[in-house]
Amino acid sequence: MHFLFLIRCLILLAIPGISAAQERPRSEPLLKADLDALLDFSAFWKSSPANFETLYVPRVENQEKEPQFEWLTAGKDRARFSRHMFSNMETHLTLFSGEVKPEEAVVEFVKGRAARSTISIYNRGDSGQISQQEFERIFRKIGQSLGTLLKVAPRRQVISGNAAVKMVSWIWTTPTGVALLEHNDFQSLGQSGKPEFLRLKLAAPDQADWSMGKLSMGVQRMALLKNVIKTPGGDVFISGIPMVDQGAKGYCVAASCQRLFEYMRIPCDQHEMAQLLNVDVERGANAIMMQKSLAKVDQKFGVTFKPFINPELYYDNRGRRRTSFKEFTGAIKEHADKGVPLLWALDLGRFPEEPPLPNGGQISGGHMRIIIGYNTSKNLIIFTDSWGAGHEQKRMSATDAYEVTLGLYSMSPRGM
């Protein structure tokens, strides 16, 4: 928590006869955000990041007001509300006049205006398992509220073949915006089926594209090449990788996959990806299981999966690496030059990196990142972490990166 905000709480606790609990009713949380403004299509899609900060309070240094959201990028093109924004204090998120309590919401800005929102109403990773009866109650409540608010009837949407898991989707289309309510199709699995996620996607009329599950050919080779940036200092890196914050969950693999697929304009969500990969919330996915799972999804997403470093075959029977340093850096250069990021599994915390690992986050153990570039003259790799703002572009010695690598993979559009 930030300094001034903590001081305010400590002062309340220090004054005799006054406590933080007495300042507000016990049932009312200290941190809260009503997300109903996201449903006001006629006004919300006109919001710039500056306007957005008048609607909701951002998390900043030297916090004076109770924060409600945090920017996921320094460029302020993605904002995130989360029930778990702080590890020691919950943020109470509400929707539909307080009747629905979401876990998370991400707002995207395109060309300086709000364009899309994705609201995680329920996901097993954050919420825990709930009964089918409770899930269906929430689903019906949202559907009824959307119909009343938007004054249109929904229709069943057929999701494109590029979907990670089989889903049930209903769409409301109006002149001022589009709403898509979807969840994993657990009913088709009978008694073994369980609710995994329920999400509400909102989009401005001109932004209801591939991100809303419509059939798309994905990104093309020339579009990827346009994302390659070369600097006078020798950096070569891929721009435009969407940021996703995995939060406190062991979702580094799922979050990295979501970022990679969104970059290729393939709709994907870390919660559905976690279901597909069988990711454990606390432990995440180990490198071997992760590779086996990733090898199964390429057909569903219309991409080609290729392991350059296989964790099962990384060492020979004498303990020597099967992949040379030259092959490692060569694969990075080849793909960065084409605008294709690489999924990177590694043993975290063994060598320094810039900026350093955050004190309050993961600092050791198995982890997944995305390698987005290199600097040959400085012997550096450039990568990004799924931890929000400040982690968009990071650096490490290529030699050190090679030493900590457990796996290296590409998920490329077909034909590349």
C-alpha cells in the first residue's frame, strides 16, 4: 500500500476511541469501485485516459485517495480493476447497482479513447469453485440486467474455431455498443463438468472485432514485420505486445499465452487458457507439463507450435546442454526480426536483470516470460513479464538467460 494512504489508516487506529472500522460501517470495505460507468455506452466510449481518471482513482505513488484501479502499462492504454489489487486488502467491485460482484475488469484504450472492456465475473482461479446452481443464478441475473439496460434481446453467438475451449456465448448488439456474455460449456460434460469462468465483454460499435469472438484470419506476416523496432543503440524488439497481469496466481503460462494470442489477434483469456493447460492456481505449470499442453492447442488456435528447447531433452545423459548458446540466440534473433515473440520458460532469480525483480512478487522458481528482442552488440536479450506496468520491456545478459532457460517455444501463424 502507498505511504500517505497507510499513514491515514494508521492515524485513525492511533486516535483513542476511533478506528478504521468505525470510520465506515463494518460491512462497507475501505476500497471499492462501482463499475456501472463501463455500461454507459453513450458516454463511456468517449473517455480518454485523463477522463477515466476523473471517473476512477488510479493507483499511484504517494496515494492520497483510496485507489480503485491500476494502469497496466506506462502508456495508459490498459487499466485493471481487481479484487486483489493489494495482497493485504480487498477491493470491493460491483456491477448492476451492486447486485453482481466481479473479480476483475480490464479496460482497453485505442487511439486515446476507451474501446473495449473485459469483466471477469467469475473465474475459478480467483473465486474458487462454486456450484452450478450459484453459477446459473449469476448468469441469469446478468442476462436479465443487460436486457433491461440495453433494451434489446440477445442472440446466441457461434464462436469461431479459434477458441481455446468450447463456450456458450450470448451477444447484445446496439447502435452504441456491443455486449458479449460467455462461459465454458460445462453443461455438455454432464456431471463431470464444472464452471471455470464467466466473463462479460463490452466494445464500442467500431471495436467489436476479433476480440469479441468473430471469425478472423488473424494477423498476417506483413503486419508482424511492422511491429519490429530498431534503435540506434542496437536494440531490436517487437512492439505492441498487449499487457496482462497474472496477479498473485500461478498463471504465468496462461497469461503469457493470452498476450501472445492477442498480439496475433486471436481471442484468448488466461482463465480459459488455464483450464486448457490444467494450470494449478498456486503452483502454476511446470515446464514439462506446460510443453505437453501447449503442443495440444496449436490446432485450436490455427498456429504452429515449435519447441526450440525441450525441457525433457535439454540435457544429454552426461548433463550437457543439447542446445548451444549460438542456437539459443539464433532462434531469438530469427523470430524477433520477423515480429514473432517466443515463450520462454526459465528458473527465476539466479542472475541480475534490469529492472530488478520486484520485492513484493515472485523472485525464484519456475516462471514463463515472453522474449521480444535482442541487442547483439551488448549481449542482451529483451523480454516482457506478465506483471503489469513497469514490466513491458526488460533486459538480461544473453549468457545468463541461456543458463537459466528451461524451455523456448514459438507459436507462429501458419505458414511462417
